[in-house]
Amino acid sequence: RMNQATEADWRRVFEELRQIQEIQWRFKDKETPYGFVSGLAQSMRHYAPEHALSGPFLLRQFDVALVRKFLGHLSPENMNVMLQSKKWEEKAGVEGKMVCGGRMGSKGLMKRC
């Protein structure tokens, strides 16, 4: 369970994500000039000048309090889960309109204690 994870658990996840983001940054595809300038203009509003290029891509600071605060806002009552599978459609008995060759419908999830 996510709310029972220790700070060490969250730090390990953060470090794994940080390394993945760093690799993606190092091998990032080139952008069109317009896309690059547009993204840079957005970054300059949210990041310090020295991080304007890499800000949206690299993770720099681990904050366990922020992680716990974020998780405190998640609950089954305020989330939306989307499942997409032919097997699930048949198992759940979803009825609804046909969209892109599959049936689209809505069904509540059972609470698990």
C-alpha cells in the first residue's frame, strides 16, 4: 500500500525515476525551432534561468512530505479509472455505445477493504 511505504521506499522510487528522466534528457530527440522556443518560453515562467532547458525533464529534489501530501488527496471517491480490454468488457458486462470497435460504458468499482 502506498500510504504505508517508508521514506526509504519513496526515495528509492524517486532515484529510479530520476535516473530514467536523466537518460531521456541526455538522448532527447531534436525539436522543431518553433516547438523548442515555445517550450522554453513556458519553462522560463516555472523554473530558475539555469534550469529553463532541463526543468520539465529532470527531477532534482526529493520531498517525502510533498509525496505524502499528494497521496493524502487520493481516494477511491475522487478518482477515475479507465480500463480497456475485450476481456474486461465481457467480464464486467459493460453495456453502452460502440466506439472504435469496442463498447464504451461506465460502471462503478467495488470497494475493497
